[in-house]
Amino acid sequence: MNNIFNYEAEASVLGMILVDGTLFKELVLKENHFHDTRHRQILIAMQQVHTQGAGIDLVTVTTALGEGIAKVGGTRYLLEMSESVASTLAFSHHQRLVLEAFRNREARKLALAFAEQPIAAEIGKFIRQLQHLQDERSSEKTTFDHLLEITDEMCNPTDGLSGFQTNFAALDDMTGGMQKGS
């Protein structure tokens, strides 16, 4: 069930933002992506702080939560989230985990709704809805996608060379770079 309700990834993303408020600008997650209602409330508070132009940290988020701080577990919970962050380097990866859990929950809802009333005429709609979830996933670049781009740039340089750069400018100008078989 962890792939449907990834509580740890949600807490990690929010904790990383509490540690480094500038990460909020890289946040692609929205309120509905979070399953835990406490995490949704914390995200809303972070959005308020960001909208006001203040830096996001433990104090500003606590202040934005106001009386609602008790509903999210108090300042102790916010502090625990921020203290559990060893590094912010995995921010994008943890966001992807939260998105994947969201998509799995949505796909499960769609499947259960269809299973309750399996009408042949609704199959097309069901498939389109699942495809829409899949299309959202494919719009994100994976590590593999980034590596393919790097490989493509290395094999097909755009600086006018038809081969590989040798770091000898005069030679590269004369030969177009090292060619296959050279």
C-alpha cells in the first residue's frame, strides 16, 4: 500500500522545503497530490508564505498555520520533518514518488468506479482517463531521458563538428573533429 499512500515521501518533500525554502520554486506538486490532510494544510501554509514574499522556514510556516498548527501535529511535527532531512539532493526524486502515489490512487479510484458499474459503453471513457494519468507521467523527464539527451549531444555535437571534438581547435576545424574509424 506504500505505493498508494507514500506518507514518507510527502513528509520528506515538505521537510526539505522547511530546510531550504528556495526549493518551493521547484515544487511541481499541488495540494491534491498529497494524501495526508496534515501535509495538505502545511503546503497551503507554505503557499501563503510564498505569496506574501516571505522566506519559507519553520517559523513562517508555523505563523501561517496559526491556530491550525495543532491540527497538523504542532511545531514538534514540523521540526521532526525538517530534522529528518539529511540532504535536499533527492527533492525531485521524492516529488516523483508523491506524484506516482497520487496517480496510483487516482487509477485505483477509476478502476473501482468502473468495477461497480462495468458498462461496455463506458470502457472508452475509462481507458481515456487512465491514458490521461499515463500521459502526465510521460511528460516528466526521467534520469534515463536526461542521459539520452547527454549521449545525443555527445554523439551529435551542434557546434559545426561532424565528429568528436579533439580539443585541438585547428585540427577540429580542418577535419570536423574525429570521425568514426579515425
